[in-house]
Amino acid sequence: MPEPPSLLDKRPDPPENSAQSNYIQPTLGHGLRIWWALYWRSTLVTALSLGGSMAAFRVVLPTYWSYSADYLIILAVMWFILIKRFRTFRIRLVSKADRTQELPVTCRRTFRIWWTFTWRTIVYRIVLGFVTGIPVGFLSGAVAVIYPPLGPAFALFVGLAIEGAVGLFTIYSSILDEEISDFCVTLAPNDRANPVANLPAALPAQGA
């Protein structure tokens, strides 16, 4: 039975045509940047849209409505992340049959990536919550006994830490360099990262 992937596992070797396709082998740093870009944007939009509406109209939405809106927001933010140019790299979708053929970011492909991210994070969160439930509960109780006002804040911090760890693990191990449907999610250099390199190799001398 194969063991689950780990953040410390060696990434698969780059494709043979990596020099021609400008392939970048994903690292934990790339995964962290992508996760953070997705996390803070989706959190901000959720807080402004749901939190602001609930505070303004003084209504409490059912739990399933809150979760549905949260996942839809993540879907919209994920589309933005797929077309976003990071400082030194960008996300690129390539054909599974030919890694040198770049594919456009469509709604269908965005949905497939979002679905892979969503169901895997749910499964990983359940497993991790089951494993860490007793230790986290013990620590939360100890903190609440030692300093009661810090108890709820500590539990919230642990929940956010687990959420972040699960999201980062899913992006790094299950999205980047993974084949989804008929395409693969890879990384490529950002063409605008070094504008000097795009200048002509030799400029005509003045007065020539």
C-alpha cells in the first residue's frame, strides 16, 4: 500500500522538454506563495461579503449557506490565482499528452482544480482533526485553566494553523505537477520578472 505524500518528499523529475517549455520544478516556497495568495484573498472577500452583510442586516445565515458561499468565493479567487503573475513565476496549464503545449485557463479547468483542492482538503482536515483532536483539546484546556481569556484565542489559532497546513499540503502535493483530467498544473518563469532580458541583445550605437 503506497504511503501518503509528504512535504519533504522529492518532487518528480522535470519533463524531458523542460528546457524548451521553460518548466520550473515546484518547491515548498512556490506552494507557500500560491497558498498565501489564495488564503488571504478568499479570507478577506469572505469577511467583507458575509461578515459585513451579516453585521449590517443583523442576520445569521445557516451553516450550509456560509460554507457554500465560502467555497464559491474560493472558486472565484482560484481563477484569479491561475491567471496571476507572481514575482518570479506563473501558473501554467499544459496538455497531459504534450507538456510543451500550453492550455488556456477555462471555467471547466478552474472548476476541476478547485474540486481537487476542495475534496482533498476536506479529507485531510478530517484525518488531521481526528489525529490531533485529543492533544489539541488537552492543550486548549490547559491554556484555559492557566489563563482563561486566552483559551478561545488559542483554540482559534490552532484551527487556523491546521487549516493553513492542510491547504499548503494540498496545493504542494496534489495540485502542482499533478495531472488533472486532460491537463497538468505546472509552473513557468514570469516573463515580466526580468524586463531587461526582453530588451534587444544589442542596441545601435548613438550617431551610427
